[in-house]
Amino acid sequence: MTAAIQGRGETAYLHVYAHNTGAIRLYEQLGFSIRREMRMTSLTAV
């Protein structure tokens, strides 16, 4: 899938929580790198 995205001249990216180190390690092995850190906020109705 990444090759198809790159073949169209686009950039593939993934979102992952910083505490999910296993996923980060896997993604780095696949050639992805950390581009930036983002803060996420989840709101719930009470």
C-alpha cells in the first residue's frame, strides 16, 4: 500500500500514541520516521 501511495507522488503517514513503543519500533523498521509529536484530546459527554 505504501508503494502505491508513493507511486502517486504522495506521502504515506501513520498516527501512533507515543506510549505505543512496539508499534513505533515496527513502523521504523518499515521505513517510517517520527515527523512530529501531536497532542490529542478526547471529549466525552456527561
